[in-house]
Amino acid sequence: MDLEDKQLIKNYLAGDKEALEILIDRYLKSVYNFVFRLCSNPQEASDITQETFIKAWKHLKKYNRKLNFKTWLFAIARNTTIDHLRKKKNIVFSDLENAEGDSFLDSIPSQELLPDALFEKKELNKLLNKALDQLSYNYKTVVLWHLSEGMTFEEISQILKKSVNTVKSQYRRALAILKKYLV
């Protein structure tokens, strides 16, 4: 049975460690893909993805359950990517603990972050990534969230703290740039 994100969070906070693994499994690939498309470096994307989940895990008790978890998580991913690109600083995961003294490393599922299947269509990915690199950071973010993650313009506007019309306008401009590059 597929549990809702909010129920999984409630279960994890009640002591069910497996609930966090399910949440991580649910969003790991999409967060990694989003981050990779912003930074274009597999190792950095892996590091930023880990840092994103660490931040989410550390602040899970503060998460406002009225908000969409996916939106909240992708806002963390975007901000973490921006921070990383600004300072390119490494994090030592073995030193991280939450308020109860639980180690983050104990909460991570034992799966690889970069599944081989992620890059099956290398040529198409290369072409798409080159096209996406032509976009500004803001345009790229809007396109990736809307097309890859299925976020609504309203959700994106909440994360970016911009009006829905501004987000839609950025999306249309980005598509026009991509069309010129790909045609």
C-alpha cells in the first residue's frame, strides 16, 4: 500500500525508521535528476542530493504538514544547490546527528545514488543538457520542476516566492529558447 507523504512523516516521527527510507526512495531519483540538471556534475549532484536529504531529515519536525512535502523538499534541493554552487563546500556526513542523537548515516537506505538505468539514453540526455545549459538558472529551475517533476505553476511560485504569472512567463520564455536551440 502506498502511504501518503504526510502519513510517512508522522510514522517516522513516531519511531518508524522504515517510513523515512520509503520517503527517500520515493524522491531520491527525482531530486538527483533535478540537481544534476542544475549543476551538470554527477559527483556534485550526488553530494547536493545527500545534503538535501540531510537538511530535510534534520528539519522534519519543523515541517508544516499543511504544505506539500514534495514542494518543501524541492525548495530545499534548489536552495542547497544555490548554496553549493556559491561556495562549493563539502559536508562530513559521519558528524551529523539529529536532536535525539540518531546518526544520519543510519537513516540512509543502502541503495546506490546513481543507478545505471538513470543514464540509459546518453545521447538524448547530452543534447537536452546542452539545451538546458543555454537557459538562465531561473528558467532552468522552472522548466525542470514543471516538466520533470510535474509541479504546478502555483507550487513553483510558492517555492520561488514569485507570482504565478511571472513563473508562467519564465516558463514560456524558457521553452522558446529551448525550441530555438533544439530545432
